[in-house]
Amino acid sequence: MNDKTVNHATLAAMQSFLLIFVDVCLPILALAGIGWGFDRLFNLDLRTLIKLNIYLFVPSFILVRLSTSTLEGKLGAQIVTFTLLVIASMGLISWVVCRIRRESPAECASMQLSTMIYNSGNWGIPLMTLAFPVMGPVVQVFVLATMNLSSFSLGVFLAGKSREDAPSGWRALLPIFKLPSIYAIIAALAFRTWGNPLDDVIFIWKPINYIADGLVAFALITLGVQLSKTQPPRPVGRLAWTLGVRLLGGPVIAIALTWLFGITGELAAILIVGAAAPTAVNTALLAHEFNADSRFAAATVYYSTLMAAVIVALLLAILRMGVIPWATF
């Protein structure tokens, strides 16, 4: 590879960074900023916003997106398995870091929640549409469905455990069954099997779709309100380790898994870039709902969202320069 080719690849990577920042990051930050500003002006009720997210917007989104997606075939199974392995690897790495740092079980659970559950929806979908316009959004639907299932099963479990007074044994699983999202997942899978009986009931299905379409904006506005009420701590100590595991450990694990499973080309690049997504907004919502360390969760979402654009730009530069030969696109 000559100097001219390297310079061209570097310029292309910088252009991608600017496009990603303007088209993906700025809208996300703008919506969170609206929430922050409205809370400063009107002192909004955060608990009400959290309830609306978890009990109305999120289950509606899951029901609509999962019941209408095309999760089938060998490709879908491969992507689902890959995503679950990334989630499990993040949990294991976080556990090792916590053991080395001698964190408490509650602190370890909050770190695992913030590293394992990442933003494959309102971050991942726009990112993939921009960076990989043909194949990216199709692949990301599989990742998003897997993350939805994980968020409201494993994510709820970890949010409950991250409380200092967390219940033990089977009681730690009870919060999972108190949330409507788990039942939205079951209903969506049933709809996919039998056909969607609500599709023809327009006065029911249309409102559910409207609510689902509003999740991204409402969740980010809620995040802004939460950040306004809970000043994020400095990104040091456990928070810095969490950001490192999520934003650096994710793509490193994805690179290893694509090589291990023989995933190549654009699909490998999509999976690697997708694994660098920031912590999901849902983690902050769940932490607040279950009286866990919501300040830590909100700070992780905030900082990881800001930093993810830089990580993605670097990954795109590396991939386009052919440094990882099986993931060149």
C-alpha cells in the first residue's frame, strides 16, 4: 500500500467521522440537550418520565419492531449468536476487572449492566445506515432484536443486583416478570408465528406504532432530564474502566469473534463497528427504576455517547486501510 493510498484512506476516514458526528451524534446530543434545558426551565418530574419510558414506549417499540422484523435464516442465527457472545464477553471482562479492583457485588453489577447492554437502536441504526447503507441496517435489525431481549431480561436482573440491598436467589429474578417488556417480547414472537392479529385492527395497531416511533426522542429527552438532575461524576476510577471496557473491549472482542467464526468482508466490518456502540439509554432508565446507581449509569451513557464517535471513526479508518484483512470493505 503506497503513501497515496494511505492518505486517501485517512481522508475518507476523517470524512466519515465528520458525517457520523453531524448526522448521528449531534441529533442525539441535541435531544438530550432539549431534555436538560426543559428540566432547568420547568423542573420536570423524572419518575413520571421513567415510568412512561419503561411501561409504555419501550414495550410498544419492542412489540412493533420485533413482530415486523425478518429474523430468519442462517445469517440471522449467526448474528444473534455473535451478539450474545459479545454480551457475555463484556460481562466476563467486567467481572475480572471488578475482582482485580475489589469492587463490591453491587458495583460490579452496575459495571456489567453498563458494558453488556449497548445502544444498538437509536445509535446503531443511524450509524449503520450512514456507514453501510445497503447491508448495515439489515444486519442491525438482528442485533437490535437480540439487545431488546437482553435488556429486559439480563439488564433488569443486573439493575436489581446493582442495589446495595439487592435480593438474593430466585427473588432477584422477580423484577423481570413485573415489567411489560418481557410480555411484549412474547407477544411479538407469537405474532410472528401466527400472523399479526392486530395489523387489521387499525385503531389499536396505529397508536402502538405512533408510540413506538416516539421512543428514541422520548428516551433521549428523559436522559437529558436525568443528567440535569444528577450531575455526572468525573470519568475516573470505576467509571473510566467501564468506558474502556465498553468502547475498546467491545470492538476487540468483535474482531476476535469474526476471525474465530470466519466472518469476512462487509459483514465482519459491520459487526466490529457495531460492537463499539455506547452504553444503551435503557440502562440508565432501568437503574433509576430499580433504585440502583442511576448516577453512575447516566454518566456512562453520557460519556460513552460522546466518545463513541471517535472510536467509530478510528475503526472505520483501520478497516478501510486493510489493517484487519478479513474485515476490509
